[in-house]
Amino acid sequence: MARGEGRKGRLGGLLGRLRRDPFAVQTVRSTAAATLSYVVALRLSSEPVPLTAPLTALLVVQVTLYSTVTTSLRRVTSVVVGVLIAIAFSVVVGLSWWSLALVILASLLIGRMVKVEEFVPEVAISAMLVLGVTQVSVTAWDRVLETLIGAVVGMLFNLFLAPPVWVDTAGGSIEDLARRMRLLLLDVADEFTGAPRVEEAADRLHAARRLDNDVADVDGALRTAEDSLRFNPRVKEGLMHRVVLRTGLDTLEICAVVLRVLARTLTDLAKHRDGHRLLPAPTALALRETAQYTADALVSFAVLVTARGSEDAEAAETRLAGELRAARVCRDHAAERLLALALADAGRWQLYGALLSEVDRILDELDPEHRGRRLMEELDRRVRERSERRRRLALRERRGPRRPARADG
């Protein structure tokens, strides 16, 4: 009995992870939409094998409804433009090597002009497929019809079976990034009290540089989450939550850059010390404790910006405030000792000062007051942009359509 319950628990956990995985969800949804569009096209199209419909559905069914709508419009536009180009050429010339070259050239240029983005090649593909058949009008209509079927099925599929909201997934990605940064900062903290070789310090530097890739991945997850809130009939997420996540990631990105600079400073210091202890014991211990509290504050900050409930947010904010206070106390002790060390070792004063300024920058970025100012600035900017868009639309409506200028005389 216990073994069966364990298997059910593992299966339930696996299904839960798959439901939270954008790739798994996208795979199932795309397969279902493509199959459905093929069934519909079999009934409406004269083509015996209307594969354009499922192909379009595969292309337009995106992870979010907003992406589906915008992709559908670009896909349909590209096909219609390609068909019109083929019809125009079929009236004037037949299919030859030079007419094919002209069709491809015109299709690619016009595709750029109508801004179908990734579907620019589709304009040329549609034109070539239609131009290469004998019954141009019939094939052109079938291709447009199948494309419309695939696009409509894809949009209706996402409208009635709305895709998930990926805010929690993006929040988890932000927390994972903060935890990776914490582990790296803890490794850096251990170097303060040791005598790392230059190669070891350089490995930390390379690990810090790889954080750029992690930040880019989290940025992609956050963009998906933001898109999943647009046009989604199931959710009414406020602007505030989206801005909190975006500004939180911006803060962690700045901290990642500072962490990379800190690792570079330690690498330079390791070169000067040539295998000896980087810092005297009291100074090293003070810096190590500062870095440890700062590392914990990174995770508390991430939990704060991703918290959905007020209780979780209050607990994370209390934790963050306590860790920042402890880090600043240790930082002040380290500052006194670094000043004495810089005076005694004037040749490397800039490295000792850099260690302190880099820690200060991270603490300043994580400070709740700094975060509050940044959040309000971003909210004000978004509100101004919205107001400006509405003002331009209202002004355009008041002006109405432009009248042609009256000729003199």
C-alpha cells in the first residue's frame, strides 16, 4: 500500500513539474491544435493533404495568448502577401529561372516592408509554391484558406483553453538565480580567509561571468510571464506585480555585475599575494562575515520580490532587514581594518578600497529604501507611457482622417 502511494506521489510530482514546464505545456498544446486544424482543413479545403493548416497552427500556438495573436497576424499576412505576388507574376510571366529569382527578390523585400519579422521567408515560400502550379487561383485560395484555418484554430484554442500564467515560473527562476549568486558569494567569502592560488581565483571569476547567461535565461522567463498576462481572459494581474518582478530582476542583474567585479578584484589581489594569505585574519574574518550576511540577503530579497501573499512578503522583508543590518555592522568593522591595511600597504590600497566599495554597492542595491525609490520611478514611467499613448490616440481621433489639399486656381 505504501509502495503504491509512493508511486502515485512520484507520478503526481512529475505531472506537477510538467504542468509548470513551458516546453512540456507547449508541446501538448501545439500537438492538439495542429491535429485539430488538420481535421478542419480536410473538410473545408480542396487539397487532399492540407498540411499548411497544421503547419500554421504549430507556428502560431505560442506559450502565451499574446504571442499567439501577434504570430497569427504575421503568419497570415506573410502568406497573403506571397500569394498576391505569385498571382501578379503569373499574369505577366510564367515560371522560369529569372522569373523565380524576381519572385524571391520581390517577396523578401516586400516581406521586410510589411514587417512580418520571422515570417519573411514565408512570403517567398508561398509565392514560389503558388507560382509553380498550373491552376494558380485554385492553389492560391487553398493556401490562404488553410493558413486562415490554422491561425483561427490556434487563436481559438488559446482563447477557450487559455495557456497558463507563467508568473510563478518566472518567480521561481528569480529565486534560483539569487540562490546561485548566494553560493558564489559564499565561495568568494571563503577566499577572504584563505590563500587561494591565482587559478582558483580565476575559476571564481569565470563562474561570476557565467551569471550573465543565467540572468538572460531569467529575463526570457520573465518576458514570457509578462506576455502571459496580456489578452489572457483568466487573469487580471496588476501592473504593480509585474513591475516588482522586473525591477527585482534588474537589481539582481546589477548585483551579478558587481559580484563579477568583486571576483576580479580578488583575482588581482591573489596575483599580488602570490600564494600567501590575501588578508590578515581579523580583516578577513570581518569581510567574510559581511559577505555571508550579504549572500543570505540576496535570497531574502528574491523571496520578497516574488512573494504573492502579504505574510510571505512581510516575513521576507523582516529577514532581509536583519541580514542587511548584520552585514553593515560587519562591513564597518572591515572598513576600519581595510583602512589601516591600506595605510600600511600603500601599493595595493586601490584593491582594498575596491573590496569595500563593491560590497557597499551590493548592500545599497538590496536596501529596501533604494528598492522603493526604484519601484516608484518605474511605476511612474509606465504610467506616463500609458498616458502618452492614450493622449496620442485621442488626438488622432479628434483630428480624424486627413483631407486632401485643395488645388489652387
